[in-house]
Amino acid sequence: MPGTTKVIVTAGITTAVLAGLWFAAKTDPPIYIGDGSVVFSHDSITSDSPNREEAHRLWHKVRSIKVTDASGAILQTIPVKDRQWGLTSVNNRVRFDFHWRDLGLGVGLVGTCSLSAWQGGGTYYICRDDQLTPATLTFTDGNCPGTNATTCTLCPSGHCLLELEYK
């Protein structure tokens, strides 16, 4: 192989490796679930039906759920990495479910608005069927962290923002 070809091939491989490391280290924007009416926001939402929206990113999984109050103060962070879980609103009219994707290498979050269609489009949807918090987080594969129960109440005082962090 001539010297110029070796340099080009080496530069190409080096560029590919550096790009791969950059994408692996990059923190993706979280999935937001807000209160009032239930707000569902993410940069990649797919509409499965008028009542069902799914937020996802290829080969990514939700790692934790951060609960913040109206001022932005963090009330709690719940690790959900490699767990199976679901999230329901105050009166169980809005539900968010863990959904395996990408041959099990990724996890999506499916939001179901039970009484009416999601309103909105692109990266921002609203379900007016219910208020989100105090929401119930249910684990189908064990207990809530630090408890002996399969369910946890998120934001018992109401009106919080849930930030689902993933990578």
C-alpha cells in the first residue's frame, strides 16, 4: 500500500473512532413530563395513534427519573436503569410505559392518553385528561429503590416536572 493511501486510511479510521467516542460521551436531551394537564416533550416522538405517543432514541435507555418542583429544585432522583417500570397519573387516565426497542438494546417511553387524543405535534404534546402528580411509579421487576413496595409516589404535593434522563 503506498504511503499516501496508508495516511488516508489511518486518518479515516482515527476520525471514525473519535466520532464514535464523541457520540458515546454526548448527553442526550431528557424526556420531560410536566404537570397541569400532562405535558410530554422530547426531541424524538413518534405518534402510534391519536391516544398513543412514543419518545425514543435509537439504542438508548432511560437511566433515571428526576423529580423537580416548580422552582426547579430536585426533590428526588430514582434510578431506573435496566428496570421495567410504568408511570400513571393521579387518576390513572394518563399512563407512561417502558417499551423495549431496537432488539432489546433500547427503551422507548410510550405515553397513553386514555380519554382523548394527545394534542400538539413535533416535540410537544399535551393530554388534558388528568393532572400528572402525585404520580405513581410501578416497578414490574421488583421494589422501588429503598422500599419494600413495588410502587412509589412521585411528588406527593403535586405539580412537579419529571425529567427522564437517558443515554
